[in-house]
Amino acid sequence: MTTETARLDAIFSALADPTRRAILAMLLEDDMAVTDVAAPFPVSLAAISKHLAVLAGAGLIRQERRGRIIWCKLDPDGLRRASVWMQGFGQFDPVDLDDFERFLAEELGHPTPAPE
């Protein structure tokens, strides 16, 4: 397994958990102290710390100690790796859902919806 493959595996594994995705969404707004990250979740601070360790290990966040407080911030390079990989699949034409809906309506004998 290549290093890049291992990095992508770690990123997608980290993103698979809804709590970690929620944490990333919170950090999208601003840097936060670990205790502030943990506040909205009904789990222990230790559990949130483990989630943060997974996110940091995947390169999605960085943690920095400022005095006695540990701050978390997004690391944009982490998601960039996954985004670049996914863009490789973007070579296909996007599906026009309006055309698809009209096609289905015609096939099923329903009135064709008017284009917007």
C-alpha cells in the first residue's frame, strides 16, 4: 500500500463517523478549544479527545497548545488530498436531473413537467 493510499484511507475512515463530521463542521466556523468542541456532544471529553486524535491523525485538523488550553483548527490540506482524488472521477458528464425527470414522466405516461 502506498503512502498516499494510506493517507486517503485514514481521511475517509475519519469522515465515516458522524460525530467527526460534526466536529469538522464546527471547526469550519472557527478554531475551538477542545472543551468547546466537546460541549454540544452527549459523550465524555475523553471520547471527543479520541475523535480529535483520529481527525488529527488523518491530517484533517491540527491541535495546538496555548497555555493550558488545547486549540483545534482545520487543516485544509487534509481535505484537499481527498478532494483531488475524488475529482479524478469528475471526468464524466454530470447528470441533468431535470432531463431525467422529463424522460421518466414520458416513459411512465405522466404529464411532462415544464422546465424552470
